[in-house]
Amino acid sequence: MTEVPALTTTTRGLHPGLTRRQISMMGLGGAIGAGLFVGSGQAISIAGPAVLVSYLVAGTIVILVMTMLAEMVAATPSSGAFSSYAQRAMGRSAGSAVGWLYWIQLVVVIAAEATGAAGIVEGWIPGIPAWAWVLVFVVALTAVNLFGVRNYGRFEFWFAAIKVFAIIAFLVVGACAIIGLIPGIPATGVGNLVAHGGFAPHGITGVAAALLIVVFAFGGTEVVAIAAAESDDPAHNIRRIVREVMVRILVFYLGSIFVIVAVLPWNDMTVTEGPFSAVLATLRVPGVDLVMSLIVVIALLSAMNANIYGASRMVYSLGERGLAPAVSTRTSGAGVPYAAVLASVAFGFVTVGLNGAFPEVVLGALLNVVGSTVLVIWTATAIAQIILRRRADRDGEALPMRMWGFPWLSWICLALLAGVIALAMTDATARTQLLLTLGLTAALLGVARLTREMSRPGVLKEPIDPRA
């Protein structure tokens, strides 16, 4: 049996420095963002209390995708994660397209997060313009990412911990309100789950429409697959990390949404505008607006910090595989791919500048283009896992971690993703985003094919299995 060499970038320039706890919190921080604190209100307004079903379905998809990723990470840790696995399974062009698609998405989102956080902080201190706050955030978080992965991990750990603490506090306060433990406020019970048109006031259509919003809220969890390559024992750590992240995210998401739809009528206008603020205001928690604004800013900056990290590691991995300029592989003495960090931040900052020059045009258009990236990446991950697992089973390869229920659960995951894509095609806004993202993916595939013969000599290439 011919051995297929494993690709790993952890031994070439990056220095292992992340702990299991830090990576776990990074996964939580990536998924618990402004989409939960603010965006969940829109999903509730569409599906009513049945939005819990939408979150459960989306959570199931994420659990399956993350388990597939964990199997591949345990076998072959790589800072390119799903891009590397797509390349191993489907070839150079697929790996290149997935990697660049992910990078483009992150640099655009970095710009959106910096702009969003600056807009909120500008309201607190009107004398300083938003662009100045954007500059402060970009410089500060770039510095964090340049000071070594160990320091980055500590910083992101506490960033994420603040969000986790806020969610836990919300769940405790909400539970007290439901059972009547808050002085002066009668118990809300769970009557609101069925009192305003029933549990599913808009039927299965509402649940399906909300799913389109909800599924994107879980985007960001995949950063743990990238970060695992910079831990001391990726194969061992990834198992516990995925389990911890998935359980906690489901508890936090489903628990928070349950509290919201139990405490307040789902059709209350304040829920749509800001569900967490609406609940806390109803329960007479002082300083609600300031507290929630502060949490949203922290959520945005935490996600921005994680996205700078993810974008830099992805373009570094692309460079390692000869799919990006050689300069992207340069690292500092601390093992930081500084050129990749600066390139990722620079493109994000250019986007912010364009947004300032052409407000409500540039950034909105770019976000539309990358709006469905998560669906493409998750689908590529599922396909890669099926191919690589079958290849390993055929060759009798002993994998450190094997996904349970293979191949049935893998195919179920693909079917669920296909269902979400089909739903997206029935909604005008989602259809536009999906088609634009697919168009960008096709363009990246075309560029990869055109540059196939231009790979640099002497660079680590993804091994091609002659038996595949």
C-alpha cells in the first residue's frame, strides 16, 4: 500500500501556542456574535416560537459539519483546514477556490465589523468620527495578531468569555422571569409559546424562511479547525474542542431564543428591533441600552479579531501550497505569518475606505457577493470528508478519529445543505446572494485552472493520490 503523505503547515513556520480552552472559546466567540444578539429578532418575527425548530435544524447541520472537519483535522492538521481537505479530495482548483473564497469573505466581514463597531462607539463619543474609530480598531487588533499566537489566544479567550458570561447571565435572568423569581414582576411562564397564533403561526413556510437567516448565524465555528493546527496536540484536542463548542453553542442559542419567545410575544415589535434588549427592558434591568450596545461592540470586535486570525492563516496555507504569492508565507521569529496578517487587514481597510467614499454601496454589494459563502464551504467540507474517508477505508488507513454513522450521516448533512440551498432559491434576497457567491466561486475555480501550470517550483504542494 502506497502511503499518501500528509500535509501539515504546523511544522514549517507557525509555532504551536494555542491551548484547548482558547480554541474552544474561539469557536464560541466566532459563532456568538451580533447575529445572535441582534439578528435573531428577524428570524423570530418570521417563524414565531417555531424558530426554535429552525435553530435546531441549523444546529444539526453545524454539528455534522464540525464532526466531519474534526475527523479530517485529527488525521491531517493544517492551517488551511477545509481548503486543504478540498484539495486533497478534489484537486488543486477546488482547494484554491475554497481557500480564496473563505479569505475574501473574511476580509469583507472584517470591514463590516469594524464599520459596525465604529458606528456604535461614535454615538457614545460624538466628537470623534467613525473613521477614526475604525483606524483604532484595525491598528489595535492587527497588533494583537502580530504579537504571537499565544498572546492572540489569551486576548480572544477573554473577548469570548465576556460574551459567554453575558449569555449565561441572560439565561439566568430569563429563567427567573419565567418561573417568577424576579420581585415585582409576575411569572411569565411559557404561555407565549402558543398564545399568539400558535407555536408555528406561519407554518412550515415560516420555519423554512427563518432557517435561511439562522443557518448563517452559526458561521464562524469553522475557525477551530484552522486554530487546531497551532495547538500542541491537534489530533487529541480537536475531539474535545468540537464536542465542547457544539454543546455550548446549542445550549446558548436554543436557551436564549427560548427565553425570548417565552418572556415576550413573538410579534412584539421590540423583539424584531433587539430581542435581548427587549427582554431585559421588560424585566426592568437598568442601563439596558448601554449594556447591550457594549456587548454588541465586544461581539463585533471579537469576531473581527478571530477573522483577522482566520484570514491570515488561510492565505498563509494557500502560499504554502503554491496557491498564493510566496510573500504570504513569511513568518516572524514568534511564528506569526506577519505578511498574511498585514495583507488581510490591508484589504479589509481598503474596503472600509471605499465604504466611506461610497456609503451604502460598496460594503453592501460586497456582503451580498459573499453572503452565502458558508453554504459553499460547508458543502465542500462534506464532500471532501466523504471522499477522504472512503479513500482511507479502502486503504485500511487507521484514522485517529472516525465520524460516527458514516456514510449515512455525511449524506444526510449534504441533503440538509441541499435543502437550505433549494430554500434560498425561493427567496429573492437569498437567491441573489447565493447566485453571486456561486458566481464568485466559479470565477475562482476558473482562475485556479488558468494558473495551474504557473505553480512555483520548490514549494510544498498538496500531494496527489494516484489511486484517487
